[in-house]
Amino acid sequence: MNGLQRFIKPLEGRVRLMVARAIVRLVDDATKAQSVQIELLEGETQDGVERYQDYGFTSVPLPGAEAVAVAVGGLRSHMIVIKVEDRRYRLTGLEAGEVALFDDQGQMVKLARDRIQIISENEVKVTAPKVIVESEDVNLGAEGGQKVARIGDDVDLGTGKIISGSDKVKSA
């Protein structure tokens, strides 16, 4: 082995093990930077590995999710997780250009080509000091339905019948 090979040999292993696939085993979301326990090569488990997330987006992956881990400076003792994927729950069937947020329960916010779609079997809650809806057609409960009285609309107080309700807001 010549001098150059002796110099390069220690670096070769560090470079080879610099990027790795991993399985997420545990997540600690209580810290400023989320940390995960990951399993790398068989029998190689690392605790307290920082998980980098995109600004404005955060998640807590489920155990068994797959990750891409990087050894900073080629040191396996200084790993960071840069991406997490969970193919068990990944939303499929999007068209080119569409974007979606989703979870393992089937809940979804989808920016489709022709609409924004929110799907949930659970309560959807909006907390705001004021909600403004600007639309040509608002259907509460389902498509179509009866007119809804707004402040200032004429209502027969004896029968409760709306005399001049909105043609744009209806309730099923």
C-alpha cells in the first residue's frame, strides 16, 4: 500500500457510511429540535438524533417510518435525519402539480388542480377573531337546500319563513 492509499483508506469508510437509510423507532417532540431514535445497520441503534424539518412544517412520524440519515463529517457518532417517509400511509393518485398534507388516519388537505379539498372524519375547527368567506355560492351541510336568513333579511316572525333570504347561502 503506497502513501496515498494509506492516507485515503481511513476516509474511504467514513465516506461510504456518510448517508444511510434508517428506521424510526422512537420520537421525542418535546425539545426545540425534534430528536429520534433510529435503527441503521443491523444492531446499530442511535438515540437522540436530531431531525431537521422544513420551516413551517412539522410532524411526528410513527414508529416504523423510513428515514434518510447523514453522518456529519462522515462520523457515525454525529448523525442527523434529513427526511422521513412512511410509505404505509403515503397519499397516492395526485395529478402533476397537486400538493397534499395527510396523516395515517386518512385525513387530508389537498390543493387539487380545480379545488382545495379537506377530508376528515374528525372535527374540523377554525379559531380566529373573524372568518370571512367570499364566494358566489355557499352550501352549509350539503349541496343545495333552503335559503339562510342574514342580518337585515326580512323574516315573517309568525311563521319563521324567510321572505328575502340569500340566494347565495343555503342550508340543507
